[in-house]
Amino acid sequence: MTFLRIIVFSVVMMLFFQGFSHMLPQVEPDTSPPVEVSTDGLDMAGMIALGEELFSGKGTCTLCHNGMGRAPDTLEMDLSAIFFSRLGDARYTGVAAGKDGAKAVEGYLRESMQDPSVFVVAGFGKKGSNDTVSPMPVVDAAPIELSPVEMNAVIAFLQDRAAFEPTVPLPSADDVPVAGDAPAVDAALTDPVDIIDEYGCAACHDLNESGADIGPLLGGIGNRMSRALVMEAIIDPNAVIADGFDADFMPDDFGETMQLSELIVLSTYLMELPEAAPVAAGDDEGPASTAIEVIDAYGCGGCHDLEGSEGDLGPNLGGIGARMDRAQIKAAIIDPEAEIADGFEGGMMPDDFGDGMAESELILIVDYLMNLPE
Ligand code: HEC
Ligand code: HEC
Ligand code: HEC
């Protein structure tokens, strides 16, 4: 089974990088010239504003520093009290240990960003490291790569939040201009279907009716996982591996490529996805691809005379296209109790096809019935 998955996976990956690569623009090298913003002449208020933008944008800080418990919820905390206690913490031996005031806080912040393991906030260390190794990336190195001016801007922003007068130097004409936030220049997508398209989720998960089964079915995920866990599964897929699946299949860079607002829209959408189709015939082959398979899978022939089954518990469906239109046939399948066929009783035809059937299957069976001869 695993072997099969690997083959399927390789095929999917080939498709990714050939045909579908246009669906994943962020995978292609960005050839457009970076938007450059000169910071020459920026005053401290401008630096603070730039820092705020970097914190949720290019810096990706809010992917971890939020209310989900991956990292301290920095923007919600009383930072002046926090910094005061960090600098006086017995475990802290870094550049600002034992000092206080705005300059010491600048030192602590710069060090936190360049060398996160110098002091690991209790409870947030890498698993098994006993709070000696920080999971936080070095933010002035790849892939986040904040420039010196950008580092200063983020520090100014956090100092300001802690009610300190920022102590960082203002940028000069010699500083490299701040490179425009390339991925963020694209307006964030707001429709979950577009987001799924953009990031290629449907190549592995049965989303946007793709029928893919390399990754787990996500229908009904809201019943078994919290929103925070769903978000984590997207940005840090190897933190928890879904039962029956292997690690390292799902791309682990959505945390960098996806915009936070997109992650929120996407996770909301996934939380509300209805329970997946009880897969017909007990296999995991995904939705049927012909009308005959649909009939077999859902047992329509047991009650209707279809494909020579001679079922007679339900009406004969021959020529139904002449007396009902598509919408009516569809309604008769997904909501059989709404209209009861003449001469038959309600409560007999299963009323859960609307939940169980994939939209693609419904289209197949309606097409088939529309064309079924008398
Ligand atoms: C991949 C997740 C992640 C990202 C991205 C991240 N951090 Fe962190 N950060 C953490 C974790 C976890 C901690 C707590 C462990 C530690 O102290 O190193 C932390 C700690 C910190 C601290 C010390 C907080 C305190 O309460 O003393 C600062 C300051 C900080 N991060 C700033 C930033 C900034 C600024 C960015 C963006 C440029 C950023 N982080 C991006 C995970 C992250
Ligand atoms: C290349 C294949 C692939 C792509 C692309 C992919 N995933 Fe996954 N995904 C997997 C696999 C395999 C797993 C199961 C292993 C694991 O938990 O990491 C998984 C697990 C998940 C889970 C956790 C499910 C559970 O039951 O625990 C969620 C949620 C998820 N993916 C959402 C997404 C979203 C949203 C996208 C697009 C942004 C996406 N995936 C893109 C393969 C993929
Ligand atoms: C357990 C028996 C049973 C099964 C299984 C069943 N049906 Fe029915 N079906 C009925 C009965 C009884 C009626 C008539 C009562 C009603 O309209 O609800 C009916 C009515 C219909 C109608 C409306 C016919 C009309 O003339 O108004 C359609 C269309 C239909 N079924 C299609 C299907 C399809 C497609 C399937 C398989 C996906 C299916 N049925 C499975 C028993 C069944």
C-alpha cells in the first residue's frame, strides 16, 4: 500500500512540476523585479509602522506568535512586564542579563531574533530539549531573511508595544532599501476554493471535488480536530501525522508561502466541511467515475429496474428525462421525501444520498437518468 502511494505520489509530483505548476505560482522563481522601498528619511513612527507590517507579513512572526500556543502570544501580552521578568530570569545569561531599560530590551529582542536558543521561554522549547533549544527560526537568515533595517523596524515596533522609546538607529541613505514583500504584494485570496487551487491541496486531498486520496479525507475534520490543530496540520504537517499516513508527504512550507488571512479563511472552510462520503463498496478508491459504478455503489438497482436489475420497489426510471428536468431528478435523489412519486410510499428510498454522494457522482447519475430510454 505504501509502495503504491509512493508511485501515485511521484506521478502527482510530476504533474505538479509540469502541467500544474502554473497553479502554484509561488513554486516558480519570481522573475518580477522586487519592489524596493527606500527607507532613507524614515522617522521612528515610520519604523514602528514598518515593523508592525513585517511582524505579520514578511517576518511571518504571527504564524507562531498568536493565540494557538505555538509561541508566546506576543502581541496580546503586557510586554513591559514580560521583558522585565525575562531580563531578571535566573536562566537568562544573554547580552542583557541583569540589565534594564529600553536599550537592554533592544538587546534582548535582537538576540531573541538572531539567536533564539540563548533564552527559551519556559514550556516553548523543542520537544525533548528541556527548554534549551528554541523552535524559532533565526529571522535574519534564510528563508525569512530580514535585513538589518527590517530587524530594527521589528525591534522598534516591539519596544513601542512595551511602552519604551525605541532605541534603534534610524535608517540612512547607505542602508539597502527594504525589498518589497514579494509574496504579500499579491493580494491575499479570500475564496477558500481559490486558496485550495493556489496551494495545490486538491492534488492530495479530496478537495474541490478532485477525488485525490494521497492525503486523508478532510470532510468532517471539524468534528475530530480543533481549529488550532487544523491550522497546525497545514503549517507544520509533520508535528502530528494522521493515522495510516506517512510523514513528509505533505509540503511543509505553507507556513512561509501562505498568508495568514488565507490560512484563516482556509481553516474556517475546512472546519465546516461536511463529513466525507461513506466510501462506497468499502474501498478507498474515491468517487465512482461512471454512472454504472454509481448505481452499483449506492444500490439503486436494488429498488429501481436499472442495468437489468429488475428492481421494482421504486418507480421505473426509464424515460424519466421526458417527464422531469435535471433539477427535479437531482432533487428526487438527494431529497426523496420532498416529492413522493405517484403510487409509491415515502420513507423507502434512502434519504442520505445528498450527504454521501460526491457532486461528481450526482452529475453522472443525473446525466444517465436524463438519457435513459423508455
Ligand atoms: C516557527 C515559529 C516562530 C516564528 C516564525 C517566529 N517565532 Fe519568535 N518564538 C517562537 C517560539 C516557540 C518562541 C519561544 C521560545 C523561545 O523563547 O525561543 C519564540 C520567542 C520569541 C521571542 C522571545 C519572546 C519572549 O516572550 O521573551 C521574541 C522576541 C520573538 N520570538 C520574536 C519573533 C519575531 C520578531 C518573529 C518574526 C520576525 C518571530 N519571533 C518568528 C517561535 C517563532
Ligand atoms: C503532496 C500531497 C499533499 C498536499 C499538496 C497537501 N497535503 Fe495535507 N496531507 C497530506 C498527507 C500525506 C497527510 C497525512 C500525513 C500528515 O498528517 O502529515 C496530510 C494531512 C493533512 C491534514 C491533517 C489531516 C488529519 O486527519 O490529521 C490537513 C488538515 C491537511 N493535510 C490540509 C492540507 C491543506 C489545507 C493543503 C493545501 C494548503 C494540503 N493539506 C496540501 C498530503 C498533502
Ligand atoms: C431502498 C429502495 C431504493 C433505493 C436503494 C433507491 N431508490 Fe429511488 N426511489 C425509491 C422509491 C420507493 C421511490 C418512490 C418514492 C419517492 O419518490 O421517494 C424512489 C424514487 C426515485 C426517483 C424519483 C422518481 C419519480 O418518478 O419521481 C428517482 C429519480 C430515484 N428514486 C433515483 C434513485 C437513484 C439514482 C438511486 C441510487 C443512487 C435510488 N433511487 C435508490 C426507492 C429506492
